Amino acid sequence: MEDPPLASLSLTHVHYNPADPVSYVCAWLALVPQALCITYATLIWSTREAEVLLMFVGQMSCEALNWALKRLIKEERPRQMNGKGYGMPSSHAQFVFFFSVSLTLFLLLRHNPYALHASPTHIPTSFAERALLSLAALASAAAVAGSRIYLNYHTPKQV
């Protein structure tokens, strides 16, 4: 009896040019949404914070809306890409931007670094530190969105 042919698990299957170092970095950036899901699950499990759970519910709602929009708009991916599915809107870009904007809004508007229940060893973060972290999150989201264009998975309009 002959073994059946093996199939590829395409969850993390990213096409990139191995001779191009920027393409290699872009391929790793494509894995950021999966890393964020692991981070959400870990934080929900370990902290039991309602804010983290609500952020994850919002993230999944945004993903469901993206799925529906792709099927409503039905815009093809760039011709250079042999990927499956529709290209508009980019689920990678919306995923990381939802996270980045949510984190930014939480850090700059909601977070109280001087909480009364903080431990004696707690060092509060300044507004400048929180703003810098917010900028880093938004820059990372822009890098992920740019990587989708660089790898020819999306056009600039789709991102």
C-alpha cells in the first residue's frame, strides 16, 4: 500500500525571495498576527483582565468583519502573487492596526500608571514612555502593512 501524498499546512506558508534580506524580514513580519493571538491567549489566561479579553473580542470581531468585506468586495490579489483568496482588505494589516490603535488608546487615555493597588516596587511609566511605546506599536503595524505590499500579497490600495 502506497502512502498518500503529504499536504502543506498553509497557516504560516509565506512566499519570499531568499536572496533578498528585506523579503526575509517581511516574511517574519507576516507572522505577527499569529504571535499576537498567542500573546492574547497568554494574557487572558494569566491575568484574567477584562480589558484584555474585551480587546481580543474586538480583535476577533474586526477579523470577522474583514472576512465578510473580502467576500463582499471580491478584489483580486496582485498578478505577481499566486495566493488564494481575495486581497481587499488585507487581514494582516487590519489585525495589527486594530491591536496598535487599541493599545495606543489604552496606554494614552485609559491606563493609570499611579494605581492605588500597585506594589511597593512598582515604577510608574511616564506619559512620554507610554507615547513612545504607542509609536513603536504603530510603526510595527505600518511595517507589517508595508511587508504585505513588498511581498506582493497586496496592492497599496488593499492595505
